[in-house]
Amino acid sequence: MPPTTKPPTPTSATAPPTPVSAAVPPGTRPGTAPLTRAPGGPSEPPEPRIEVVGVEPAAPAAVPALDFTLSIDVPGGAEVRSLTLATQVRIDATRRAYGEDDQERLAELFGPPQEWSRNLSSLLWAQTVTQVPGFTGSTRVRVTVPCTYDFEVAAAKYFHGLADGDAPLDFLFTGTLFYLDGDRLQAAHLPRRTEAGFAMPVRVWRELMERHFPHTAWLRLGRDTFDLLYAYRVRHTLPGWDDAIRSLLAGR
């Protein structure tokens, strides 16, 4: 009786290839499972809505500043642990009408009135960062914006040039939101184009400047110019700086 022999065991060199093209979804590497969101995985991050609802002088304050009140609403009542909120405030000069007096006082910024159709533009006023404490659903927070009476700053020239009415402002927001998703702490950037408009009464800025600089305005001079003005004041025995400048304007 002839001896029996066992059939050879297939090796990797002789084993037929495993067909994968029909079993693997497009865009998935062969030999891996398709990527799917696991049940109970992170939900979509909340998208806060921010509105500017008021403004008032900051008090107490060693330097002039305005407090803008923001209303922040998170749809769905998400529990927010904190929000790092970066705010850029711009003046959208194209959003209001101007009288002849306004045009004359704003000529240094925008040129003669016949050129305003192409010269009116958005002006940067301030940039600030505010740490918003935790809240659920909605909250209100104050954003403090420093102000200046320095006429080398375009925003100060603009506000000073308006006799009355409102100054049209744009608030552009960026930042990071830390919130609870179930029992997990998540972080998400604020959506792009998170912004709000606000019409600030010009009288608010004027009252703030009057509070800190009553009946005065600031003019920055170079040291050489100041020395010449001081020498002129002494030489003519003038009692104050206003007197020295009025004398020069009168051509004495």
C-alpha cells in the first residue's frame, strides 16, 4: 500500500490575494475599517450670538475709557466654562450722513467733500481681550475700550469732528470657547464672521473727554517746537499757553 502524504500547507507566496476593492469604501485604505462617528461622540460646537446693547463711561477709571455691554447667547443652553474673547472695534464711516460742519472738521481724515465717495473708509479704533467667566445659556459682559484725546490718532479726530448724532461702529470677535459636551470639556474657536454693529451716541464720547479733560484739548509738539513756543511766551511775558498761541494766530 503506497504511503500517504499530507498536502502542502499554503504559504503567503502561494495564497491567493484577498479581493478588497469591492469590500472597502472609496477613500479608505485597504485593510482598515471605514471612519465613522462613534455613538456618543462630540457634538457640533455651539455658535454664540453676540450683540452690543449699551455703552457708558468706565468708572472709576484713571484714564478715559468706555464700557460696552455685550449680550452673549449660546443656543441650546450649553454650559460654558469660560470664553476668551478678542474684540476689534472699527468705525464704519460710510454708515452715516455728514453735514457741512462735519465735512469741514473731518477734512484732514477724508479730504475735501468731493473726494469722500472714494475716501470714506473703515477706521481701526481699538483691540482688546476680555476673559468671560462661565455661564449657561446666556450672559452679559462688559468690554472696556480705552479712549484718547491724542489728535495723532484717527479715531480721536473722527469723534471730535462729529457735532452730534451717532458714530457707526463694528465689533469683530474672535476667541476660544470652553464648554461641556456631556461630561467632557471641549474647546472651539468662535465661528468666522462673528460680529455686531452698534450706533454709539457721539455725546457719550464728548462727555467722557469733558470729564477727564474739562475745557481742554491735547496737542503734541516736537521738543524743538515747544522750546521755540516757550521762548516766545517768555519774551512776550504771556501768562499762559493759550495766550501764546492766540498771540501767534493774531500775527503779533
